[in-house]
Amino acid sequence: MPELPEAETMARELAQKTLGHKIAEVQVSYPAIVASDLSSFSSLLTGRKVLQVRRLGKRIVFDLAGGHNLLIHLKMTGQFKFCDFWPGSNPESWPPHCHAAFKIKKNSPQKDETLFYQDTRKFGRLRAFGPGEMDEFLAGLNLGPDALSAGPEDYHRLLSASRGQLKAVLLNQSVLAGFGNIYADETLLAAKLSPLRPAMSLTLNEARTLQAEAQRILTQAIECRGSTVSSYTAPQGAGSFQNHHKAYGQAGQPCPFCGEKLLKTRVGGRTTVYCPFCQK
């Protein structure tokens, strides 16, 4: 967590609050959260107008004036909150588990706000880039096509060319960017494909079904503002797609398609729930 729908929800809600406004000041209370050069982190962002906020796989990108960028990898517990006060550099004035603060200078007559980056486990990372620098960094990540926008032929070409079990390959961000444990389980059950089978055995027709179910489920999850199953919440509050989960977290429950008991195993080191009858 967060996965593609949660990151998309965050990006949309961050855009609503920051688009067209400037980052007037930056403070970092936990230096290790910044993965780029700490000495230039603030100067690269301060005074820059927010032109766009977008999702990149499971990451968030702020595109800023002058070709500058802020890239945020949320990892397990990264999220954002807005407050109407500026905390300054005194750690005692910061909300719990907040490690970076961005003063958003609003266009008149709107009131300025502070955007906090909050991360309970401190696994997330923030990077600031000058013009052209982010493209070079992203090339090194070797991210695959976006799981939401990739077509069925992309799914077939990429998955059938990969070694490993199907779910483990789905979770590989260099194959398809955006899948995590929740939506891999949900999509595979809906497509009636076993998470245990070799990815390279996927046929084109099966890939078409998998891609169609992925688009349907990811789109519905975005409409529900993601799944709140642990600590995830977006700037405007928790999501509700957890109420529609048919596989994730449902081990021992009846399969929604055949009624048999859903089983739990591990694939690629991740807990996996599947139906041994529907997903042979």
C-alpha cells in the first residue's frame, strides 16, 4: 500500500488543492526521507508554481514551473495531509509522523495551507529534480507500461515473455507499473487465472481477459478512492473499495463464483488468496 488506485486518488486530490499555486517554503524534519541531494532539495522547489500533479505507477509526481519536479515514492505508509498552520523548524510543532512540509502559497483570496508528507514507517522517499534530471532518473528505474492504460497486447507480450509465477510477474514494476498485492489478487480471481501458473503460459485470449478485468477493477477502485485496509487515507479521507474485495483478505470465505473455500498461499514472498477451482 498504496497501489495504483490509491496513488491516483492522492494525485487527483493533491491537484485540486495545489494546482496553479506556489510552493513558498519547504521544511524537512527527517532528513533520511529525502533521497536526492538534501542541500538543494528546498532550493529546487521553493518559489515554483505547481503545473501538474500526476501518478506514475505507484509514485506521485509534482511537475513544477521551470521544468523542476518533485517525485514521491509512497512505499508502505506514505500519505499527505493539509493543515492551516506552518510548523516552522521546531519538531514539537509538527503533527505525528510528518517528515516534510510544503507551504502552499494560494492565489488571493484563498488562505495559504501546509502540505505535510506523513509516513508512519518512514519507508517513503522524496526526490527533487532540476530541468531534465527526472527523465534520466526514471530511465534507470525501467518502469513498465502503466497497468491501467496498457492494452491487451501489451499484457500478453510482457507477461508471456517473463519467467516466474503469474502473480509475482504482475507485481514486478518493470513489467507493468501499478499493481500491488490487493489488485493482483482481485484481478486474477476475476479473470479466473491462477496466481501460481507460469506467466509465460498466458495465451493472448487470457491476456485480453486479464487486461479487461484489470481495467474494470482499477477503475472501480479509483471511483471508490482506493482501499483503506490499514493506514491508507487520501487528503480527503479514507477510501471504500475494501468493501468490494472478493479475494484480498478473504481467505477461508466462499469464492464469489463457485462457492468453494478461498485458499491462502505465498507467491513471490507475498500473501496470496485464490480459488483452487476457478483459478486452476
